[in-house]
Amino acid sequence: MPRVLSGIQPSGQLTLGNYIGAIQNFVKLQETHECFFMVVDLHAITVPQEPAALREQTESVAALFIAAGIDPAKASVFAQSHVAAHAELGWLFTTLAYMGELERMTQFKDKSNGKDSVGAGLFVYPTLMAADILMYNADLVPVGDDQKQHLELTRDLAARFNQRYGDMFTIPEPYIPKVGARIMSLDDGTKKMSKSNPNPGSYIALLDPPDVIRKKISRATTDSGREVQFNPAEKPEVSNLMSIYSHCAGITLEEITARYEGQGYGAFKKDLAEHVVAKLEPLQQRYAEIRSSGEIHQILKQGAEQVSGIAEKTLRDAKERMGFLLPR
Ligand code: AQP
């Protein structure tokens, strides 16, 4: 079976953007692919994290994977820091990358913009991501649109390694959804929805209670018009709300436009909130059950055990090819 790998940072509460852009595809792909889904805690610390919050969020992200429908009997679910080879292979790829290519990464530019001091980890974030993916020779990487550039760098680093040291790594392909690859912030249609945004009103968290979801959607920015029309260039906020609607209600953008013709934004937003609430309700219930059962620790332990043999072998092979003297 072809392999799939993806990860999500425990850097805040997962949002509807993470779900639509990434997790829903994880659930589909586990039926047809050998899947590896990670909580990428080593990536999360590229920006400061409060230790207790990091622990809680790591457990929460893993539980949300399961609540969303990832089945640990079909996919390996694990924490990145539980498989030590990730950090080591990450270092090997850091030495293969050039400053210029890392400086061009838009995520680095966005996250370092306006900051006096920027952590070196944020700069080398993409080389650790390359290691994560190449470790398991993933064929496909389901991600949102924002991660496309990092994936291109991963492909370049794999090709560079293969050219210098002999063919070893599969060149992975991105798997990006056609609708919802970039869910935008509720308060600014030009910025993507992000779990680390300091304004909680900018995102819908998967665990937001129904009334919070209703309030956030009713306050979401729109424009001075009245037409519920999909036009991301001229109506970015309304178009974004339509994408969310389409995903949660399972109807097309054209059907949404027809349904709200001549009604303005009020009715549209009200219905949208109910569709989001209904979509998240079963996930939230399942999440509560998983958290109270405490089973997540066992799932993560089992996941790490399943993958560590592959990871150690990849690391050993890469080191051997690069000329490291391996312990005998
Ligand atoms: N707004 C989004 N729309 C669609 N997909 C999205 N993803 C993130 N935001 C959106 C996808 O979710 C996956 C997990 O991402 P991540 O946690 O590794 O980091 P990120 O891409 O930087 O996501 P966030 O939510 O913006 O996290 P913070 O705020 O911590 O940086 C990825 O597949 C991503 O494409």
C-alpha cells in the first residue's frame, strides 16, 4: 500500500481549518493507504510553549485525531518526540539545506515578521518536517495549502540527498483538498485561520461549545454588500464562510448562492452556525469519551512502537550513506 504521512502541531486548540484542510483527508486516506499521523510536538516548540499547555495540547490533538475518525487499528498515531530518530534525521537534513531556501519560506517570514528575536528552531522548521516525511518514505502528504511550500522543499532535500549519497528517499507528493485548502480567519479574509492566533474570535476551535460557535460566526467579518456569492478576490470573507458552509452542510457553493438569493448575510450566517455546530457535535462527544477513558496514552505508546523500527532503520541507512561510523 502507498504510504501517507502528516502531522499537526499541538500549538493551540485545533481549528476548523486544520480539520477541513488536513484531518478529514487523514480519515479518508486510512482506508486505502498505510498511514502515519503524528502530533508534531517538536515542531510546536519552535515558538514558545508553556510546558503544562504543551502536554495538555499534545494529548488533546491525539484525542481529536481519534474523535475525528482516525482508527489506530488502521493508522499509526504517535507523538513525534516519542520517536527520537526524528530529531536526529532532522539535524542531518538541516545540514543539507541552504540558508537562502529557508529564508524564502513564507511561514518563517509570517511568524518572524515584526519580532525582535526569532528562535533558530523556527528557521529550521522545514528541515525537521522533511525528516518526518522522508523517514517513512511517504508517497503522499495530506496538508492544507499553507504547507505546500514546505513540501516542495522536502522534495528538493530528498532529491539532493539521493543525488549526493545514492537513491534512498521517495519523493513525496502533496495531497491538498480542492475545497477548503485554505480556510481564512474570521476577522480577516486575507489571513489563514490559525490556532495560534491570539484572537480566539478569528478561528472556530473544534472544541468550541455551540454558543461560542454561534457568537463567533455572527461576529465574523463580511463586507458592505448583501450577495452571498463566491468571489475570493472581491468578497474574501463571504467566500470563506461559503467554503465552510459547503463543507459542513455538504452542498455546493452554487446551491448556497441560490438558497440565500435576496436575503442578505443574516440568514446565511445563522444557518451556517447551525451547520458548523451539527458537524462538530459528534466529534465533541467522542472527544469527551476518549479523554475520560485515558486510552490516549496507550494509543500513542502503541503508535510509537509500531513506527520506531522503520524510523531507526531509515536513520541508520541515511547515516551510513553519509559516512558516519556506525557502532558495531
Ligand atoms: N486555515 C487553514 N486552512 C486549511 N488547512 C489548514 N491547516 C492549517 N491551517 C489551515 C493545515 O492543518 C495542518 C496542521 O497544521 P500545523 O499545526 O502543522 O501548522 P500550521 O499549518 O501552521 O497550522 P496552524 O493552525 O496555523 O498552526 P499554528 O498557528 O501553530 O502555526 C497542516 O496540514 C496545515 O496545512
